[in-house]
Amino acid sequence: MELLSVGEVAARLGVSPSAVRVWGTRYGLVASARSEGGHRRYTPEDLALLQAVHEAVLSGTDPAAAAAAVRGIETADDVPALPRRRAGAGGTGLAVPGAGREARGLARAAARLDEMRAEDAVLAALRERGTLDAWDDVVRPVLIAAGAHWAATGSGIEIEHLLTQAVTTALIRHAAALPEPPPERPVLLAGGPQEEHVLPLYAARAALAEHGVPSRLLGPRTPMAALATAARRTRSAAVLVWLSRPDEAAADGLAEVAAAHRRVRVLVGGPGWGDVAPGPATAPADLAEAVTVLDRHWRGR
């Protein structure tokens, strides 16, 4: 029987690990097994219950009511069809299970298509928490909820678009307000040749700016030959190539980027690299690790 950690369950549900923990402490949806080392682990039945609750909450059911409906069920086959609550006439709701006050406020602003309020909410979180914490605990949960809402209902794509725009602008404003790093040996951030979605790179740029590390964001759909040229021209310390989906052209071009000059280091990030061998590149586990590696390499550590 496969046993899952909190992080593995969170990845399968598309939520943060903290959200899974909150469901346990607040609603009693705890792991029922333990590893040989005594750590709590989730069984397939636990995961099925959490999935049912998560889907119900995304459709508007109160989390406590959804949890109460599944509590005490022993097998995945017994999970009931949970009630879904329709959004009211005032607009589309955007549920963010287990999220904190800041994420809920951002979700409300996005659902109401209030771009300025959403932007201000993100900017306030960035200033209060720092980029990486704000990204993980405030921004990503709402982005995931917006995507899940569209996938489940076929509506609300306008929410996701507005939210992306608000987050992008807030990250630009936050980075611009920080002390300007020295220009030498900047880190280059680029989406792969077919990559349209580079919002995480805006977060990486802001996080690097907080560390005093210079960076240049080349944006989406960057040809690998052009990225290699940019690395040579700037004597870049490192390059981060982002993919949300597999892209063989990006994989094939990594060697050219790595050969741009002797000291450049190439990193890859995003779920698109999961099925593509990174070749000469390093693949950090997440955005926070990527920023740490880029920071250390730029400083020559």
C-alpha cells in the first residue's frame, strides 16, 4: 500500500502542504498511518477523502460541511457525492481551502475582477512576507484555485487572466522599489522556446532583487540560441529556463547555453522538465531552491 507524505498529498491535490495540515487540525482529516520512523502518512483512502472534500470546496461547499460528510468513512468506495453550492447572482466564488486571510482577500478581489485591489493585496503580501513566502502562501494557492475552478466548471477564465496580470504588475512594482543590484554578471531568466507562461520568473526576479542579485528577464518563447547569445554578451553568472510543459527544443538547446562561456551555470525549473532530461543543467526542487542556488552561484560560493 502506497503511503504519502503531506507534501506528496498536497502536490496531488494542487494545494500547499500547510492547507493539508489545516484540514487535519481544523476538520479532523488527518493521516491514518505512520511510516517506520513514526511520521504520519496518508493512505489511498485518506487521499480519496481529501480529494472529495477539496473538489466540493472548490464548487462552493463549506469546508466544515464537506469534511463532516466524509468523516468516519473507511474505504474510498464509500465516499459520497458531496453537495455542491452554486455561486450566487453576485458573481463567481473562488474557494481557497485552508488559506489564510491574505489569500482569501486576494481570491475575493480576483473573483470580483477588481484588478487594483488584487494588485494591492499581492503587493502588501510581498512587502510583509518577502517574495518567496508570499508566492507560496498567498499567490500560488489562489492561482491554483482559479485554475481548478475553470477546470471544474468551464467558466471563470477571466478571473485567471486578471489575477495573472495583477500578480505580474505587483511583482514588477515590488522589485522596482528595491535597491538596484550591481549590473555585473546578471542572472538570466527565460521561458523556453514554446513557453507562454513565465509568471514564476517574475517571482524569481523579485526574490533575487531582495537578495541584491541582478537579473534580466527575457520573457516567454525565448529561442535557445538567443539565450546563449545573451549569456555571452552579459557574461551571465547563471541562467534559469522555465517550462510549464515539455519542450524538446528547450532541452536540445541547453548545451549551447551551457557553452556560452566558461563560468555560466544553467538551471531548469517548472513542471515541464519532468519528462525531459536536463542534460548539462541543474534542476532545483522548487522556486525557492532555484533562487538559493542562483544567489550562491552569483556570489561565487
